Amino acid sequence: MFKMKKNLFPLAFLLFTGLNLWAGDIATFVDLGFSRDGNTYVFAQYGVRSTNLRPWADLFIVDVPANNFVSGGRINFLGDRAINAGQDGSSALYQIISNNTPIIERNNVNFDTLGKPLFLALDHGTQGDTIEFRDFENNITYRATLIPSFEGQGENLRSSFHINLERTNRDGTRNFTVGTPHLRRPMIESYRIRQVMVNPQNTSMILVIEMRQREGESVNVRYMVEALRF
């Protein structure tokens, strides 16, 4: 029995150490759906804090035409105790959804009205600042260019970005500019377009942006969205 316990300790140590190095720094993005009219979109992200292994989650409710949050649409949750070895922090996601079902329902969002994916970046390999993708069902092609801006270094680093989007169908090409380039975010060292999706009626688009945030010697991965109404 003593030998078995002695062999189990390194395994548990490695599990918690792995969480400390990876899971606590990398958020998981969750698409929670559009309202029926496509004017509102809800998403979440969750993970585990590397400093104390407590699960956390963020819930966001977006006014698509305004490309901004609805009133009270930024909600955070932090678990009160550390996760067990092998868990991923999804308990915080379930809790934040359960706690905020009324505000989700008030904004007429249905979990069965999920986004239709048009683009998904690979986890491995590099991605340029320009991506091209196509909606084959509606014969629409897209070209999106993310243009970042950086100032300062180290703890003074601030950054922003905007996206130039071309949408081409049988009626021609339309150009859109999405983003808030005047908003300077602290300690964000890179951005990339991770996903693109549209609502079932093809009237609203969500561009999921992956952000890498410097925190001491580590880098946290977090998500935000840019919303566009056609």
C-alpha cells in the first residue's frame, strides 16, 4: 500500500503542475447563440486560474448592430475553491449560465440558434493578418484583414486593432470596418481572428478574436468578439 501511494503522488503532482502551466492561462470559447432576429449574441469563456486553480467564467451579451455590450451584459464568475485534478473549469461555465438565465431570456437569445461557422483557425501553424473564407450555401466570399496597433513596451504595452472586411456576392462587393481602434488594451501583445460565424438568417456576423495577454512571465489567452449587422 505504501508503494502505491508513493507512486500516485508524482501523478497528482504532474496533473496539478500541468494545470498550472497550461489550463489556467488558456480560456475556452463557447458560442451560446443569437436572438431570433440576429440583433443579440451571447458567448462565454471559461478556464482555471493558474495561481490558485479556481475555476472562472465570463458571460457576454452583445448588441450586434451597436457592436457593444447590452446594459449589464458583462458578467464574471469565480469559483470559491480549487478544482480537482483532471477537471477543466467548465463547472464555472455551467454556474454562470444558471445564475444568469433571466437576462439571457430577456434578450431573446435561444441556445438552439447557434452561429453557422464560416471560418475556424487551426490551433497549430501560423495565420496571417488576412484571411479569406466563403459561405458556399449563399455563394458569398469574404476577405478580412486584421490591422493591429501597438505602443509602449513591457508593463506600458497598449494595443488596439480594427478589421477591414470585404463581402462579395452577385450584387458586387461591399466594404466594412469593424472594431474600436481608439480603445487601447493593456498588455495585449497579439490578436488573431480565431472564428467567424453568421446567424441562420445570414444577417449578422460574429468575428471571434483571440488575444494573448502578457502577465509576468506567462501569457494568458482570452477571447472577445466583433459584431457586424449586414
